[in-house]
Amino acid sequence: MDKENISYKTSRDYKHLKDLLDSGKTVVGFITYDIDRYYKGEKDYKPLMVTDVCYVMLFSKGTEYERYSFGARGVGYGDYEPNYHKFSFEKFCEKLDFEYIDIVE
């Protein structure tokens, strides 16, 4: 495979992302987080930001357990549950600093 010919466009259009997920798509993207966040209370704490690839997909659509799950390789970066969370899906994505590979059809 010629990797020079692989190209993709990333997006932070979270309304479009939600539309993709609601239509049954699984979406791949990138999440940036502080890998040392568990040490925030320590005196010499300095954030160590890393970026990881992950997926997001919708589970249990249309039920009381509906959730949008962000994860990879057994690591859960977060679940947005519209019946539980008081803030929007878009705000949740902003908090995760999620950027996804837009699906071109």
C-alpha cells in the first residue's frame, strides 16, 4: 500500500459527528489528554499531553441506556449518555478534545 496516497480530513463539527453516529456509523478520531492527570495534586505535577487514536460509536440507540462511547483497545475515554448528562454531546466532545476523521461518501 502506498501510504503517500492516504489522505483524510479531520473535523470538530460535533453536530455532524452526532448525525454520523445516529445513522449507525462508527467513527475514528483522535483524543488528546493528560496522561499524568492522576498526579495533579502532587507538588511537582506537570501535565504530559498525549494524543491517541480512538473510535466512537452509539450503543443501545433509542433506549434509556443509549450512550455514545469513546475508546480504543479496552481503554474507555468516556461515555456520553443523553438521558444522564445535563450538558450537550457537543460540550462532551469539546471536553475530550476529540477530533475525528470525517466520512466522505
